[in-house]
Amino acid sequence: MVKVRGDHVTLDLFGDAEPVAINHTFKHDDPKVKSWSMRGRIARGVAVTLEECALSRAEIAAQMSEFLGADVSEHMLNKYASVSAQEKTISLDRAVALIAVCGDARFLGAELERIGKAIIDARYLAAVEAAYYGQIADEAASKRQAALRDLRKGGGWK
């Protein structure tokens, strides 16, 4: 049902809707994470994730410890967020735990984007898959049309 001009009875379902932010990565030139090295960018990204998380670092460490079943201290988080302590780059398992606790995968997504990969929320997977198969179907339809044109030109089928 479409709302007609002057219609004051039909509710506008999207009138107050806020668009969902889809970009979940830092851009390569974002000053928050800019660094010459991958380790530096990761450390800066971890620092931003920790700063922007609603939980305190102590709460984040406790929840990461529970998630991993291993001890994660606030001191470790501080080291992971420090560009100068690059020998303490966050490990993959701890990065996953940090993402799980804070819900922010930007620091990892930014590095994956550099190699042509992306992180998306699982709720968007079906849409990506549908678009992918739609593209394949469009390409197949185009190839089919070209084959039919060739067949008609060759006189083998009319």
C-alpha cells in the first residue's frame, strides 16, 4: 500500500527510520589508525576499539578472559593498544575475543581490506550471496543471448 499525497490515515513506516551504518572498517587514510606499519595500524585500531567500547578496559579484559578461557589482563590490553610496544601485537584468538566483547571488527577489517577482503555482519551474508548469484545469472543470460544470436546468424536455427 502506497501513501498518497494528502493521505493522513496511512502510517509512514520509514519516516523515522535511521539508516544503518554498513562501513565497519577504517579507511586507509583515517588519522585514527594511520601508521607506517601493519603492527602500528593494528595497535592504533585496538586502541580506538578500546576507547569507543562502552565497557571499561577491566570489564573488557574480564569478558575476553571468560570468552577465551584464558587470562587476559588490563595490562595486556594496554600493550596491544600501544604502538611503541609492537612486540605485543594482539594475537588472532585475542583479536576475535576483543571483537566478540566490543562488537567492533574495524581494526581487523582495515587490514583485510588492503588485500581485497572484507568483514561483514552475518546478517548481510544472504544479501551478498543473492547479489553474487544475481551477477552470475546476469552473466549467464548475456552469454545465452549471444549464443542464440550466433546460432541465428549461422542459419542453423530460426
